[in-house]
Amino acid sequence: MAKKLVIKVTAGADAPERCSQAFTVAAVAVASGVEVSLWLTGESSWFALPGRAAEFELPHAAPLPDLIDAVLAAGRVTLCTQCAARREITEDAVLKGVRIAGAQVFVQEAMSDDTQALVY
């Protein structure tokens, strides 16, 4: 069984169920003791900004701010460099604990031993 989980979420408010699934899986994995690295790309990039997750609504889903907080507390959250640049999101604007990194770091994490990668 993989000891690390790398999750890339590409969906945001444009595909709320897929988005919520990614954050839910990340939070459940963290709560289960799995080492989690959650990558925000595409439309999910906006959730790296304070207050943006609170705007997300999906009936019967856990609140997105709670899921992000859970992952930040015990895992890692990364905002894609290019996605941030396209949206003019800078390091000083993101939630505390969110880093900005690029594809090289994603590939390095995803290819490390005992790691499972998922893309939503």
C-alpha cells in the first residue's frame, strides 16, 4: 500500500462534485495517517486565496474550508506556479501554509517510492 498520496485537483466551482471529491479524499487520507500532498491547479487555484473556499457550495458535502484546513494541518498544499501566474496570484496572497511550485516538484513527488498519485 502507498504511504504517500499526491492529489492534483484541476476542478473548482466549474465542476463542484469532482472538486469536492478531491478535497474530501485528501482530508480523509490525512485523517487516516497518510502523508498527503494536495496540488491546486486550474480552477481550483482560486482556493489558495483566503475566503475563496467559503464561497464554494455543494449540497451534502463537507465545507471546503474545513477540508483545506485539515490538509494544511497535517499535509501539504501546493499551488501550481503557472496557474498562479495566469491568475496573478502571488505568494504573499495565498493562505498561510500554501506553497507555490511547478511541474518539476509535482513529478518528483508523484514518482517517489511508495506514492500513489490521483488527478481530479
